[in-house]
Amino acid sequence: MLQDPTFWVAIAFLGFIALLVYFKVPPLVAKQLDARADKIRSELEEAKKLREDAQALFADYQRRQHDAMQTAEDIVARAKEDAEILRKESIKELEANLARRQELAEIKIRQAEEKAVAEVQGIAVDVAIAAAARLMQDGLKGDKADALIDQSISGLEKQLN
């Protein structure tokens, strides 16, 4: 048995284990493994916390984005309503302006008609006075007076045009 290499390997292995126990290596290794496990556990907890924070931030971002989209839609809807109101008001103002201008135009036309009628009446009066004066001067009677009146009336048409 002393010649067997397996025996000596077993003895060396047992001696190595004895040295390790003598120098308290297993508790040191266990302590380091525990420390490493604690460190890994704390890193996992921190990662879990970071993940939760990231999810909370993402949810907050989505909420804000939804709120921003809703606000934008509200602004667009309000702008459309304002544009429609402005369009209706503009149409009303345009119609009112057109009505005022039409009324002013009608007033000017009436005034022009009245002025024209007054001028015609004035001219007719002047012609009648001139014809009467001629009749009185000439002392015309009968057919000559009628012819003179007809001539004055036809002259009146020429004066009016």
C-alpha cells in the first residue's frame, strides 16, 4: 500500500483538508461567499427598485403624453369653434355692410331722381312761362297758340335730353 500512488494522493488530499481546517479557510470562504451573496442580493433589490422607478416614470410619461394629446385636441376643437364663430360674425358684418351700402345707394338714387324731377319741373315752368310770355306778346289766339304750345313742348324734350 505504501507503494500505491492512489494511497499517497489520498494522504496528500487529507493533509490538504487538514491544513485548510487548521487555518480556518472554510469559514473564510463561507464568509466571502455570504458577503458575495449579500452583495448580489442588494444589487438585485436595487435593480428591482430601479425597474419599478423606470416603470413609474414610463407610466408618468404616458400619462403626460395622453394629457398633451388631449390638450392639443381641445385646442384644435376650440380653434375650429372660434373660426366658425368668426366666420358667422364676418358674414353678418358683411351682410350688414352690404345692406347699409344698398340703402345709401337707394337714398342717392332717390335724391338724384328728386333732383332730376325738380330740374325738369323747373325747366317745364320756365318753358311754360316763356310760352305764356310769347302768347301774351304776340296776342295769339286759337290755332297759332296751340301750335306754339306744341312747339314749346317739343323744345322741352330737346332741352331735357
